[in-house]
Amino acid sequence: MTDQQSFRYDPQAVEAKWQARWAERHTNEPDLDAAARPFYNLMMFPYPSAEGLHVGNMFAFTGSDVYGRFKRLQGFDVFEPIGFDAFGIHSENYAIKLGIHPAELIPRNIANFTRQLTRVGGMFSWRNVLSTTDPAYYKWTQWLFLQLYTSGKAYRKHGLVNWCPECKTVLANEQVINGFCERHPDTKVEQRALQQWYFRITDYAERLLANLDDRSKMDWSDTTTQAQRNWLGRSEGAEIDFAVDGDCGAIRVYTTRPDTLYGATFMVLAPEHPLVAQLTTDAERATVEAYRGQVAALDLVSRKVGDKEKTGVFTGAYAVNPATGGKIPIWIADYVLMEYGTGAIMAVPAHDERDFAFAQKFGLPITRVLARAGRDADAPMLEAETDTAGYALVHSGQWSGRPADEALQEITAWLEREGHGTRTVRFRLYDWCISRQRYWGPPIPIIHCPTCGPVPVPEADLPVLLPPIDDFRPDDSGISPLARHEEWYFVPCPECGAQGRRETDVSDTFLDSAWYYLRYPNTDIDDRPFDSARTARWCPVTMYIGGNEHAVLHLLYSRFIAMVLHELGHVLFEEPFTKFRAHGLIVKDGAKMSKSKGNVVIPDEYIAKWGADTFRMYLMFLGPFQEGGDFRDSGISGPRRFLEKVWDLVGQCEHVTLAGQEVHQSVVVKRHQTVKKVTEAMEALSYNTAIAALMELLNTMRETNCSERHIVKDMIVMLAPFAPHFSEECWERFGGVTTVFSASWPTWDEGLTVEDMMDIPVQVNGKTRGKVRVPRGAEEAAIAAAAMQQDAVKRFTEGKELRKQIYVPGRLLNLVVG
RNA sequence: GCGACCGUGGCGGAAUGGCAGACGCGCCUGGCUUAGGACCAGGUGGGGAAACCCGUGGGGGUUCGAGUCCCUCCGGUCGCACCA
């Protein structure tokens, strides 16, 4: 006790010492070519913002790091890389705001992030750090584009974008505020059709969906797979042709409800539908053109926002309902989207809410074709009745009276037989537009030649460097910033040598992040994106932890890219992330941390005051990792006090010379219980309960005045994932020579997790009335007999008949009397 | 609107259908101190002197037994959202 002063726990000193040692000794850099038990522990890499990492990021990274360290203690060769997702519109906009070039800003931010990530004690293999903005990286992002292009998975088509007439540039959806440009609040944003590059992700829709249910390929959080299922949006239905009246053409629609065919009383086409011009009668032409102009003037966000008042106009043309033979009017309306289905619908106002609203507004006929069994087939339609269960068809010719679900199949079969339609599967998923009309991204490696068309840049010429132009902001000319840089823009065609022009679009940041996990183990290789032997050793990623905000796009795009690479023979696996878990969100004062709310907590000051280990423990203790929690200053002293008590306990061990002293059975049991509990909790990412179990063990040790060296050493090992520097120092005090992470995770003996005597609660009619202490494994009869002796039990059983006796072995005895 | 998740002390949160509130914060009492926002010991869901009674958003159900399962209503969080 006397020299405790000199051995006071000083987190700043301990943490600096071990961070320096880890770096010197390359403690966290596994041998990528020889590791025997590779475990790829990946966390979603950050976008290096100017503000630095906030507590939310630290929470996510720490949780992932804790898991990686746990796996390492279990004997795996853990590879835990980190990098920076530094391209994109955020960086560019921020740079524009400050007037500093992103190429200057980003390295500064990365340096700051690196400092913070080191300071918090992550087990990162710094040798493998990467940034997506590094030409050595984006060279291979461009290579990846070419792989897709040459295999026919990349193509160009016109797509709609938000266009600000004032900035004369393209805006992302989040830059459009209530239909106005975020930088020009008086300027309405329009839609414009531009030639853009797309990837054929829709070709893989079925496989992307099917693999979600294949546990051998992917073990993911349910919330995440569910989000992907919704996004893929598989639906079954039929495509049906409606002949145009007085014309030889037909309009094809997609519907999931062929059972309601007899109720189709009009048709609606998307305003952009190619047949509109041809169908429109002279009398309606002016109105139709005006409406189409009006829709085009809207931005994409306002157009798609739901619950909007329906608008639309009549084209003057009619179609024929193939079932009824009746003439039905053809309208155009912006609630029908060109991107989905066929861009045209059969409107069944009686049984579709949107069609109902439209019919009401424009006075179109509403015909009921479904009614609940036994109800009036002519009951007025007060609202759209969209259910099918318990409904049968009415006013539907030969199918009247048939249950809706059966009629759906039968009518579809009839349509196919008669040549009016085909059974079809549709996905909500659309092709991935990877074009960005911006500066801060990897140039798409294509050269446009007047005679050869788009020609890929030869692999030997990669990377196509992003030219370091000063004026990278979009200007009034409407020309992409890259096109203004003539010596870059004009190049000879690689095929014919004629003067060509470079593609001026850069690629989406989601392409950068769709393959970064492949690059990490190969950052030292510069003649190919990844080495096949290394990739086979480390990939797919063993455990991936990240935010559910990326549940759909990032994770789906990464899966798609892996499938393409697999198909092209570049990788052996089809699914890139074997296990994925989403972490929760840290809130502050009940609100999500955000700059606008001004409640962002910067971790640096907490680490300076409490130390990284205490900070890490606090983050992991404040709530379940997969659910997040509320960050408040008040709780952080708990974990710090805990560490100080453990520190003192280690100090006591150092003074105990007596070996093999008798350890009380209750402590031994507690030790085995704790190892079991902590091990299981770590695997389940239930870090808060793992820490609670360690605290319980410490409390038991203190209460029984026990400082048994082996138990304390086990405790230090179990603590190491949470408080790595602290544990290293304690380990060294115990005589450890290299690192605590070369120790092995403690094991438990199931038989020692229970004491010789057990307390069995006794219930009478389900209410606890007493407790009996019996030897482990006691017979039910003996326990019941002992229970009956208890006064509290007697009080409730006396004079009553024992109707039933329930004994849950080792847990509880319930006496049912009456 | 659709889908998923969640409502437990003063607070963060624990509980394979089996003693509700582990663990921590805070608070209370005492000790040690010139002092305490340090440390140590004890206490801490509500009511009650006690025996006991009540208690996991509200209501109903299944069960010997429900925070946990089912139905329903209320409240909240997160996705998706005119997807035919």
C-alpha cells in the first residue's frame, strides 16, 4: 500500500508508452503472406471531414477494434486496416466554401484523423493505410471501371439529373431544398437529361436477393438484409398489352394485379413516355406539351415526394381493355414514373389508392371488380379497396365469383394464352448511375473519338490523373471543370490516333468504396490491384462492422462488384462480407449528433482528461453496441474508477509471495462464470454486459480480499480488448515480455460455474415465498420437503391441497395449491 | 402509407418463459479528513411499523408462472416511400 503513490495509474504515460511500442514493434501488422489463421476484421472507413472524428465515429471504430482484439486473443492472425474515403461532393463543397483546393485540404484532414485514430488505441495495421484519392488507389478504381466496361456491364444512356440554372451544374438530391438550389434560394432546380454512365446491377438482382438467405455466404444483421430486400423490391405480376384504338400499336403496362383487369377504366403514361407524342391528338397537343414542360421544370425530389396532389392531362387517345373490349381514355401524369416497369399503367381506381385519387380528381369512371364474399357487388366505392384476402371478383365476366388470388393466376394464364401478356418478375432496383459531373473524383477512363466512339484508356496508361487545376468549381459556361483544362481534355484516340476528348465525368464515391477491402491487403503491390494468393488468404472479409446508413447502397454495390469480379475470374468468392453487423447510433441529449444541432462531441478532450482506455470502456459500456446509446459526461467516472481498482489489485498481486494459497470456492466459481459470460458476450457484441461481468468479478475479489494472481491475469486478458494500453502495462508488471495480445483467452470449466450448494427459490402459486439451500443435484422430493418446512411457505400452503408441483432443475420450485 | 425495431427505478441500462431492476452513474447514511467533486463501509423501485401488497406504456389473452409469447390500443426511433 505504501508505494501506491509511486505506482499511481497515469493513463497518459501508459498510453504514450504502448502506442510507441506497438509502432516500433509492428505489433499490429500481421504477416499477410504467411498468417496461419487469418481473420479480416474490417470497419467502414471514414470520410475525413475537417471537423475530425466525433464520438459517434469513435464508438463504431472502438466496437470493431474490441472485436478484432478479442479474436486476436483467441489466436487468430487479425488484420485490421483503416483508410480514408476522401473523394466526393462533401470534400468538394467544403473546399469551395473555404476557397482551398481539396487536394490541399484532404491531407490535412487525414493527418488529423490519423492522430485521433492512433490516440484512441486502434489495432490498425498502419502499413496498409489507403486513401481513395491516392493515384496509386484510383488507378485501380479506373481499372475496375474498365473491367465492367469491357465485359459489357457499363453503358451510357440519358438519365435525369437535378440542374441548377444559376450554378449551371448538377446537384445531388440533398443539395435541393424544397425545389430550390441550396446556394441560390431563389433559383428553382430543374431536371435535365444527360448522357451518363451506368452499371448493370439489375442483371444481378435475383442473385443479390437469393444470397441474402444463404447463411453459408453471408451472416448479416437482419435489419440490414431486410433493408436490402426492400431496396431490391422484387414483385411478381404481368406485362399486358393494351391496343391503341384506331391505331395498330399497343401500350405495354406492368401490373402486379392482373386480377383487377376488368376494373381498368383508363390508362396513365409517364409524361416522358416515348409514345406520348404519337398518341396525342391535335386538339390536346398544346395541353399535353404544356404539361410535359411543367413536369420537366420540376426537380427530382419534388417530383417524387409522395402524398402530393395528383396532376395530369388527357391525350385525346383511347386504348382497348383486352378483357372487356371497352374503350378507355389514355392520360399522362407524373405519378407514373418512366424508370419503373414500362412507364405506363392500367389504372384500376377501385382497387388502387393512387388511381382512385386520380379518378376522383378528374371524374373518371370507377368500377368495382372485387367485393368481400357475400357483399353487394355494386356497393359504392368510398375509397380504394386494395386488400385481396377474403375478396372475390365481380363484374369480371367468366371470373366473377372467383377468389382474388386464384383469379390472379387464372387471368394471367388467360392473357398468356391469348397473346395479350406475359407473366413477369420486376425489381424496384434500377441500374447504378456512376457518373458525377464534378471535379473531385476519379476521372472515368474513357476517350471519346469522333470515329471510334467511346474508347477505353489502355490499362498501361492508367491512372488517368485528375489534373491539379486551381479553378475546380463549376462556372457559368456550363462546361465541366475538367473540360476547361485543354491539355488534359484533348487526347489522341488510342485506336485511330485522331483527336479525341476525354470523358469529363468522374465516378461515384460508392465505386471507390465498393472494392477498398480488396486493396487493403495489397497496398504494397503496384502492378496489379490485388494479388490472388493474398486475396484468397484474407478474403472474403471475416467480420465487417459499420453503420446501417450504408445498409443499402454501399453494401449492395460492394456485393455487385464482387459478383462481377467473381464472374470475370478475379476473385474466388461471390459475397465479399461473410459476417456483417451494424452498430448503433450515439445520441446526445436524445438527439442524433449533427453539426446543425450543435451537439457534436469531439472525443479529444475526453481522451486528454480520462485517457483512451477509460474513454473506450465508457463508450462500450453506455449501451448495447448494436443499438447505440446516449452520451453524457456523467457516467465516465465509473469505468475510470474500475480501472484504478484493477490497477491496485495488480499491485497487491505483486506483493503476494505466497503461492498456491487456498482460494475460496465462491471466487473460483465467479472466475469461471465470468470467463463464460464475457466470452459469450464478446461474440455477441454485447460489450456492455461483458464489462459488467468483469466489474462483478472485481467486486467479488475485493469483497473476499482475494488477489489470486492467475485470476487477476485472466481478468487483465479479458480486459485487454477494451483497455489495451492499460492491460499491456499490467501484463508487463506481471512479467509479460512482448504483448498481452500474445496471451491466450482464458477458458472455463462448465462444472466449476456452479457452487456445491445452491439456493432454490420457492414459489407458491407463482409468487416467491422463500428459498431453500440444498446441495447441488438435490432431488426434487428433498427440495420440496425442505421447502414445506419454511414458515413463509407454510403460511401460504397450510390447510390447502397441493395440486401441482413444478421443479425447474437448479432454478426454481413452484407449489400450486388451492 | 408500408416495413423493421423499441417503451423497464432519478438516469444509462441487465434479465435461455422461472427470485425484475445485474453493472454503472447519481443520491442517502456513516467512517477517514483542515477540506472533499478523493477514498472506504453500508443503503437506494413505490407503499407499509410489520406481515405483506403493488410494480416492466394502457387494455385483454395463453401459462403453474409473462418484461419476455399472442391480440389490441397509445407513444417513440430508424429505413423505404406515387414502385403500378
